[in-house]
Amino acid sequence: MSAISHNPASPAIILGIESSCDETAVALVRADRTILAQRIASQEAEHAPYGGVVPEIAARAHAERLAPMLEGVMGDAGLALGDVDAIAATAGPGLIGGVMVGLVSAKALAMASGKPLIAVNHLEGHALSPRLADADLAFPYLLLLVSGGHCQILRVEGVGSYRRLATTIDDALGEAFDKTAKILGLGYPGGPAVERLALEGDPKAVPLPRPLKGSAEPHFSFAGLKSAALRAVESGAHQPADIAASFQQAAIDCLIDRLEKALRDHGALPALVVAGGVAANKAVRGALEALASRHAMRFCAPPMALCTDNAAMIAWAGLERMAAQGAEFAGDPLDLRARPRWPLDDSAEAVRGAGVKA
Ligand code: KG4
Ligand code: ZN
């Protein structure tokens, strides 16, 4: 097993907190990959009237829910703060008000308990989440990280070592799904609704563009696809289900084309891994699985509940860091600041429009 090293007699336990977007989440995870307890409160109802996440409403909702959820999770696991080895919280990237609510709570708990604080990059949480579900997934792997704020291809070399091979020059794919859902009148969040409607449609019915397909640059672009879907709706010439299915197929074609390019340019890796909210989409998963099998790569997708935002992945990223640093592990300083933008690969050149949400 590509194990996290731990003392089998008393594996470490980390409390994780996630509050970077519209899910408030708390989890207790043990180094032997057991999720001891977790709670997730979605803010769908609060944001639905606006068709998207309103940062001020999100921050307030996190602030109201977090303390009772922390109490609930500790109670569910029958543990006290003294039983926990460290407290991990998302410190960015994301909506800054919400991130601060989670991070400040984690700092207060760390201070009160004397346990180390671990400030986790939300993207790192997504990037390492497949290893929580799959003990056999070893480094390095090729990762497609597709969420509401990001669409990136990364080479994951190890804990804390990420090389970005491609990113979006405009919209993230989840964002394009959400906007397409909005214009189709499917409500928020849009990804699952588009996926459901697409099941009834013909993916070839509506001619939609595949932006940057075949391009010599490695990146993604979804703004043109989203606008074309909008024009298709406004034309009144197509069935909504056909638009949903054609949009989803165009998006998948773009993902596969860009991944094929990354494999050509950088060589194959033992495993292809997908993470982030859009990884919950079964058609996307199916196409990625076929791609992996064409390249004799292992395909790994975490269970649906670990794809969308959750705190187990944040606790797990903390456990991975603790194990990787071994005796040198000391946690992060309590005056650490929340970061609205925080790239996983600091050396990657900035690309116009890459999102701040994760
Ligand atoms: O990672 P995530 O939970 O949140 C952040 O963006 O940080 O991803 C949420 C995104 C939303 O845009 C949502 O519409 C999309 O993931 N999503 C999906 C599906 N489930 C969630 N997109 C397509 N198909 C789905 N089944
Ligand atoms: Zn996320």
C-alpha cells in the first residue's frame, strides 16, 4: 500500500474543516483511512434564488453553522479535542469570508487544545482525495482537477509537489455547467441537473464548438462553449435535453483532447486520476476511464461524496502532510493568513481568467 506512515497501534486522527465555497463541512479522519465522522451542510437553498453563490451570504451561513457542526462531529465519533492529533482547515483558495470563518475557528481550537494547526490548500485536498479512497494509488499520477472554480491538468509528484500542465484561460468547467443550467432554467447547482437532462437528449443534435481542441497550447477554454449553448437556447430551435447532451459531449471532447495532448507532451504516467465536483459526472468519468484504458493507465476516481467539497479531504491532506514531514512536522503558525488565490504550482505562469474558487 502506498501508505501514509503511521503507528498502527495508535494511528493519528485529524479534525478537518472546509468552508471555502458553499458547503460547510467538518470531518474526523484517521491515518488508516477511516472517516470516523463527518457532516456536510449545503447552502443550496440560500443561494438558489440568486442562481449562484453570494459570498456574503456564504460567509454568514458558515459562521452560523460551523460551531454546532464541530460539536456534532466530535459527538458522533465519541471523541474529545484531546483525542485529536491536529486541526486542519482550508486556508484558500476560495471566497475569502468563508475561508476566514473556517480558518479562524481552527486556530481557536488549536490554541485551546495546544494541537498543531494545518493550513490546507483546498486544491491539494481535491488532489490528494483519491488516495484517501484508494490505498494502492501511488505517486506520481496525472490528475484532472475539475470543479466550479478550476479546470487543471496536474502532475502530482508527491505531497506538496504539483506541476501544472494546463489550466483554463477563462471559465472553469463546473462554472460552464452551472451557467448552462441557469439558461436552461434548471436552477442551481447546475452540474447534476445538466447531467440528468442530458440522459434524455441527443449529444449530436446541436452543433457546439470545442474551444482550443487541437490547439498547440495546452490549456482549456469553456467560455465560447457556454455562449454557444446560450445562443442555442435563445434560438428556440432545439430541445433543452438535446442542448444539455450536446453541451456535455462538447465539454467531454475538450477534456479528452487536452488530456491526450498532455500525455503526448509529457508522457504517460501509471494512473489517471480525476477529482473535483465535475468528477461526479458519470459521462465524464466514463470518457476518462476509456482514455486511461487506451493508454494502459490505471483509472482512479474517488467516490461521489469525496468529489464535491468535503472536509474529509482536508483532514486527509493534513494527514498526508504530517506523514510526509515525519519527525519534522510542526504545523503552521497561528498568524497564518487566508489566501483567496493560492496556486498549487507556484512556478506555473499566470493564465488569464483562471478562477479563484476551487
Ligand atoms: O469541487 P466542488 O464541489 O466545489 C468547488 O468548485 O470548489 O465543485 C462544484 C462544481 C459545481 O460547478 C457543480 O455544478 C459541479 O461541480 N458538479 C457537476 C456535477 N456535480 C457537481 N458538474 C457536472 N456533473 C455533475 N454531476
Ligand atoms: Zn472544491
